[in-house]
Amino acid sequence: MQAVGIICEYNPFHKGHIHHIEETKKMFPGYTLILVLNGYFLERGEISILSKENKTKLALIYGVDLVVELPFIFGSQSADIFADTAIKILVEMGCSDFVFGSESNDIATLKKVAAIEDTKEYNEKVQELLKTGINYPTALAKALDIKENVFNPNDLLGISYLKAIKKHNYTITPHTIKRTSNYHDLEANDEIISARNIRQKLKNNEDISLFMPRKSLKLVENLSLDDLFPFIKYKILTDNNLASYLTVDEGIENRLKEKINDANNITDFIMSIKTKRYTYNKICRMLIHILIGVPKEINKLATLEYIKILGFNKKGRNYLHNLKDTEIALVPIPNTLCYKYEIIASQVYSLVSKNKILPFEKKNIPIFFE
């Protein structure tokens, strides 16, 4: 049996994601479609407005055959770490091909950029540019010194996927489909708009029913980091060792302590400490790592210790029965770092979610969709 993979966060699951699933199945008819799904806290440091369980159910309803988990400790980090682990999971699951959304839809140029970024000279140039005071994304762009426009969110993440494939010499073949919405456009009202636009409309109490399938719409929770702000504030005020947590670097813990009492919400707080080196998304990730207590050395200690199966249909179940040569367990392993922090993340998420999170996490029984 052959398999093709996709990697998604579904925050929330909308009509663009249905398009992604359907186009992938058209490109690879007969293949088992495997989804690597990020859970409660996402790559840009956001909190998911759909629970992991509900995202799994929606994926299966709309055509995915097999859903597996991207562990929190990797899924809540920078694009390169996020991508490296997600691609590794697809390879371990036997995927020969992988399809991601792209603004440019130009795989050749993305591969060219990935090859440049994966050099010592490039990384040294980025570090030199950062010393001039420009922010990290701008430094990346300047160091590339190419004319092609590949600095949109999905293309940038795609470059990270391609770097991971090149770094590990994986045989998985990447493909793109044209992204039909602009991540930065918060005003569009087309049928397919970005997940960010939908979240903004939800925050503004606008009608989002046009942009989402009905089954997804009824499962959405109007959550944001503001809901966790009291807990974040308490942790920053009471923890005297903030520098021990992942992404808390260069003395920024002092600025966190200095500004926390003046902030009335998460946005005020982030904007008060944001710098060219510390972007909004990087600070969001930092705050989640502080709240959940992720240690600075986690990337030296943790490996992909297992792959958790979140759900499958009959085709996905048959694929699993025939899957060979995977060296990683396909069930959660208690007492591992992946499992420990997945449970903590689910407990923190349950502080603000109306869903019953912990039973789904702890019973470890995949959802079966007939």
C-alpha cells in the first residue's frame, strides 16, 4: 500500500483544508492519506480553538485516512524544529510523497532557497545581519539575496520541510498546491480565507459560518492566549528561574518581570516586550514554554520516542496492519518526555476549554471512523 502525507494544525478546520485534502487525493488516487496533526498549542505560539480530539474527528470526516500526533514539545517550536519532526513522522509512517500549501506554488524555487539556507555561509550571514538590529525574518530574506518572493508564511514553512528532507536525505517527495488565501489578509470575505482571518472574525464576534463546514463550526471555541493570561502572569510573578525555560534567552526574563504588572491583557504584554529580535510569535511560544515549564535543554534530551495514532478509517486501519519497518513504537510510552509534556499541555488547555480533554489523552484509544 502507498501513502501520501500532509501536515496541518487546523486552527480552525475550514474550507481551505477541505480543498487541501481533496486536491491531495486527486494527485494521489488510491493512496492512504496520512495527516500529522499539531494539537493544543501551535507553531506560532497560539492556542488551538479546536481540541485535538475534534480536529481528528473532522479530518476523518472530510477524507483523511489516518491521523497521527505531532508531539507538543516539537509542535510548539520554531518552523525548522516543527518541520523536522513532522517530516520524520511521515517518513516513519511510510509516506512516499508529501503535499503542502504554498503561496508561490513553485517547488523548484523553494528547493533552491532550502539549499541556500542549509549552508554554513548562509547561517553566518544571518547572524551578522542580526547584529545590525534587523529582525530575524528580515535577516533571512536579506541573506538569501534572491529576487523570488518566497517570504510568505506557507512558503517559509515549506522551505523548512525541504531543509528537513535534504538534511536527513529522506526519500519522501515534496509537492505543492496553490494556497488560495492570504495569511495576512484579515478583511477578506471569500469562501476560502485564512485561519487567522477566521480567528480574528471570531474574536470580533462576526459571523464565520460562510468560511467553515457546519460540522467544524459547531465545535469551535473562542479561545485565545488572553484566556491563559492570568496563569501566565502568575507564573512570571512567582517563578524566580524563568531563564531555565526554552526560548527565554539573552536576559529577556528581566523584561518579563518588569512589564508583567503593567499589562492588562496578553497583547499589551507582548507588545511591551517585543523587539526586532523577539518577534510577536517568538514571544507567544516563549510564554507557552514558561507556562508549561519546558526546560531550555529539551531539544538535547527529547527525541521522537513514539508516534501516537489519533484516529483512522477502515483504509487507515488496514494500512497500519500492513505497515512494516517502522523503528518507533506506534503507541504512547509513559515516562517519556514526549508523553510527560503532552499530558501537561492537555492539562493546561483544559483550564480554559469546555471539552473534556484528559480522558481522550489518557485512554490512548484511536478514534475509528467508518
